[in-house]
Amino acid sequence: MKILKSLPARLLLAIILGILAGLVLPVQAMVVVVTLKYIMGQLITFCVPLIILGFIAPSITRLGNNATRMLIVAVILAYTSSILAAFMSCAAGFGIIPHLNIVSDPESLRELPEVAFQLDIPQIMPVMSALVLSTLLGLAAVWTKARTITQVLEEFQVIVLEIVKKVIIPVLPFFIGVTFCSLSWEGMITKQLPVFLVVILIVLAGHYIWLAVLYSSASLYSRRSGLEVLSHYGPAYLTAVGTMSSAATLAVALECAHKSKNLRRDLVDFGIPLFANIHLCGSVLTEVFFVMTVSKVLYGQIPSPGHMILFCLLLGIFAIGAPGVPGGTVMASLGLITGILGFNADGTALMLAVFALQDSFGTACNVTGDGALTLMLTGYAERHGIKEEASAGTAV
């Protein structure tokens, strides 16, 4: 069936089957489930430093090799939008999540059986070491104009992306299925499922609020109508919902932006492809609210404000290296989730599942928000007397 080729469909099926199986499986069968979950969790955890190195460092070298004044402005706009969306989501989380009907009572849960055997797959380096190494490596490659290492990093990114596509993504539905089976057998997920449905609706509302903020700000700064730009973005929004990929939506987004009379053509060709890779306001907003909810569900408390502030600041940076696959932002930031917030395998599995299920709307928010940032670039160019390039017309 074609529908089962879609990752969200496979994840949804895995969640449903996992929950149902957890309600009926005996203890003996749960030993197998727990063992499979442990092995697959070890594999995914092993790949986290590879994902960080493979996507963060090359992203930094690409930005550095093309550094111009407009690029710097564009990066600042994208990062500012992402972290402000994250802080808005964080504030909403502290205000809303404590009032949701989330009850964490470990004493009322059944205890899972022990794994049949342990197959440990240690990471090649700690998560925080990978984060620091990827940042320093990317920056140093730019500073020294190291062409060879830059090419190596580009090829390494291709290799890691293949690992993600051909190993992690195929394993993911099974890992999430056995995780939800375990949570259902314990009694946790059946009590909290309605909470996640409410949370997804809250996040969708957050997307539209942030888009309103972006386009209002762009209108005020550029002194041009943001609604005129937004009115052309319907096809791009729907394409992003269907494809869950900014890259797959890029051609449609360019076409929509070029229809606007308020956006300069050269800045559309420059800004839209760039923002498609570095502006992830919708995905960041979603992830922040979800990590707070998952933490409350599984661990009984929301992460401290200090941990959330650090998480938001770093998430805006490391989401730039997100691979172009559903749930890519969570993939790129697994190191932050485990290293800063202390999530275990159950927490990361829940995050991957609920994020991927709504990732299409987060991607649509990202793509649509790119129009607002391009309008800000247009306003900046006019205010600073930057002339339109006569040779514009090809995507950067």
C-alpha cells in the first residue's frame, strides 16, 4: 500500500500496534520486546555523535565560505526568529503544561522485565564532545580556508545522511513500536494519550501565532504589506504539509515568493533557498513544547528554566544541521535532548514519534516564515541603499 510508504503512516501504525500489543502480551513476550528495544536504542544512540558531526560542521563551513553582509543579516534573522519562537514556546510550556491533566505515578505502573541479554554499542565520543568538536572543526575550516577538510566534511555528511535514511529511518518504526508497547504494558501511555493530542493542537496554534508575529514585524520594518506576501504562500504551505521537506518544497516556495510584488527578485533567489536550510522556527517551536511535555509525562517534572534556556539557545544553532528527513530537527538535536535535558531511550523515542507525526505542519511553518524574513531582507536592502543585482534570477 502506498500509504505505508509514508514515514508518519508507518509511525502511526507502529504506535497503534505497539499500544494494542502492550495491553495483551504476557511477561515472557515482553522480555523479547524489552531486549529489542534495548538493542535498537543502543544503535540509535551510537549514531547521535555521527549525526552531529555529519551535519553541524559542514553547515558551518558552507555559511562561512559564502559570508557576505546580506548573508550575515540573513543568518541573524533566521537565528533570532528560531530562538524567539523557542522562548515563546518555552514560556507557553511553563504556563500551560502544569495545568494539563498529566499524572506521573510510577508506583501504579507494572515493572518491565529485565532484558534477555545486553548488546552494548558505546558511542565513539560523548554527545557534548561531538557538539563542541563539530562547532570548532567547522569554524577552524572556515578560518584556515581548508578546502580538503571542507570536502571531507561534505562527503561525510552524505555518508551520515545515508546512514540516517537506510538504517535509522527503517529501524525507527520498530523502535517506536516496541517503546510504545513497553509504555502501554507498564500502563503509562494509555493514561497520557489524550494529553498528546491536546499538545499537538496547542503547537499548531503556536505556529500560526508565530507566523502572525513574523509577518507583522516584517511589515513594520519593510513598510510593505506582509499580507500581500503571505497571500501567495498557499501552494508552498500545502506542498510542505504533503512532502514534510523544505528541500522538496523549495521550487514551489520560490515560485510563490516571485509572485509577490513586495519582494525583490534577487533577494528571493538569495533568501528563500538559504532560509530553507537555516530557518526552522516551526520545528524549533514544536520541539521545545514537546520536550517539556514528554519530560512531565515520563519523569514527573518539567526541565528547570536554566536547562530550558540553554536548550533553546543551542537548539537554534544545531537545528541548522538538521538532515532533510521527517523528524530531522529532533535527529540533529538528539545530543541536546540527551546531554542537556537528560532524556533516556523512552524519552527520545516519544520525542521522535510525536514530532515526526506532526512534522509536516512544522515544515510548513518553516517554509511560510521564510517569506517574512525575505521581506525583512528587502527592507534592509532598501534602508541601506543596496542595489538590486541585474544578474539575479538563479537560486543560490
